[in-house]
Amino acid sequence: MSKHGRILVAMSGGIDSSVAAVMLHEQGYEVVGMTMKTWDYASSGGTKKETGCCSLDSINDARNIAVELGFPHYILDIREEFGDYVINHFTGEYLEGRTPNPCVMCNTHIKWDALLRRADKLDCEFIATGHYANIREENSRFVISKGVDTWKDQSYVLWGVSQESLSRTKLPLGHLTKSTIREMAKERGFMDLVNKSESYEICFVPDNDYRGFLKRRVEGLEEQVRGGNFVDTSGKVLGKHEGYPFYTIGQRKGLGIALGYPAFVTEIRKETNEVVLGRDKDLERDGMWVGQLNLSKYASIPDTLETITKVRYKDQGTPAKIIQDGEKIRVDFHQPVSGIAPGQAAVFYEENDVVGGGWITKSFKQDATSGIYAAVVQ
């Protein structure tokens, strides 16, 4: 009998999830390894060699760890459900003029559910991943908090995981730093893991060419959207663009237009196929609406709550007051925030704790004199 019971560990073949499996094995858990095949890159039409968590090399790396330590390892093919949900959502968001976050979608709707279903079939009480974050139970709630390694902290991408799923999840790396993980791998002789490069790309767009992916995914897209107007913030036509789905809020490079000053995408107008360009100050907003909420620390938000709110993964966060209004939250930032993109995730923190999160639907500028919200600009 194992000391702590049976646990299913998601193993991507990288150093983080591999060391997580090793730690749990050494702690006395009966580990079962599982590598999820989410995407077959060869079918995407890309030109770059397949890399990352879906490659054959990564699957073999995960299996080798399991063989060396003597625990079972399985491959879980979730390409169909991944494609139906995550990739369709990714494509649809760009076609709506928004900027999607597929990693959060995958965690929230695919990976955790898929792992827990297989955990039940394999009689595993818990699941575990190599994310740098922590989970604790407090006031009958399961609360996500930041990992101690501030650079590697991944609590932002976990806001959507349900309370039920969190109750069965272990995150062994949350109290450790990346340098410690590398040392642990060295001490155990796993030099291939130490020397393995990390992938920061979207798994189904490993060449980072999301424009090319959309063109291959949506037949005739270029012809449908080409020739729209670049306009400035006053509506003046500046030139032609390749189509609104091929631009994102805050984009500066690859615009294909020279205005004599640094220009940024400040707004995307799907209905008129217009892309608004402005200066960096035109990206600033001090309010936004967030929908499709999932709350972690509290079952509901008090009347108002002071938070640090992040609008993207590597955002340091900005002080803000949040107010829940039914199924959405209004965020009043205490200082302007640049490049808020509808479609991205907003995550609310109290110190290191994740209060909850949701999807950004609109951003706006507040009327500083009256306190009334100005016209929605996205």
C-alpha cells in the first residue's frame, strides 16, 4: 500500500511536471503518469518541426521517467475534444475581433475535466500538475494562491478551475523556485530534463504565426476581410489593412503602415472591418467589464472589494476596486492600464490569493469630473 494513496500526474515531458511526479513518488504516493495528446501539429499545415507537450519526443521523455521510477504511464488522446472547444474558441474569438487566451480555456474546460474523468477510471483520488501555484482550503473554499517563484507563478492561468476540481488537485511545485527544481533534477541524474529548452508557444501554433493558422483554418478568410481601413482615433482613414482578425490590441509591429510616429492598435471594429491606430497613450483605459466569472476565494464578491487586477499573464497587476453586478464584474482601476484586450482573462488578487477571474468583455475611460463612465471604446 502507498503512504498517501493513488494520484494521477499530468506529465508533459518537461522538467516541471516530471519533477512533480518524482516528488510525489518519493513522498509515498502511488503515482500514475499521464501525457495528454492535444494536437497533431502535422495536420495544421505549419512548417516548423513539432515541439512542446504534444510532440513524440515529449511523450517519450515522460514515459522514460515513469519507466525509470517504476510507475505506469498512459497517453490520453484528447485531440477531438481539444479541437472542438479550444481551437474553435480560439478561431472564433479572432473572428469576433477579440484576443483569445487558449491556455486558460484548455485548463478550465479540457485538461482538468479530462484528467479527473481518467482519475476516476484509474481509482486515483487526486490529480497533480507541474504548475507554479498553491491551493489551500479555507472557510470551506479551495483557494488558489501565487507560487513563491514570482517569475514562474502560474496562478493567473488557473482562475477558471472549479472548486470541485481544486478539491482533488495537488500542486507540488508551488512552494519551490525554478532554480530549486533544476537542482532537484540534477541531483537525480535527469540531465536531459535540465538541458531541455522550454516552449512558451501555443501548442497548436508552434511557429507563432497565428495569422497563418487562421488562414489555414478558415477557408477564404483573406478574401473576406482584406481591404478594410486603418483609421485614427478621430475616424480619419490612414490606409488599408489585411483584415481585422489579423490584429490585436496593443500591436505595434507588423502593421505594414508608416505614420511618422510609433503607432499601436487601440481598437478593433469587426462590424466595419476597421482597425484603429493611435499613440501609446491612446491604449490607456481605467475601467473594464468582466464576464463568465469563476470565483475562488469567495462564493460571491462583497459590495466592493479592493484588489490587484491582472489583465494578462505577465502583467504585474494594478490596484482596482471591483464591484459584482450579477453575472459580471465592473473593474475601476486606480490608475490607467495600457492595452486591455477583450477576450483576455482578468484575474483579481487579494495579496497572493486569487479572488477569481473572468473574461474581459469591454474596457472604457471614466469621466474624471463627473464619475460617470464615458462611452465604451471596445
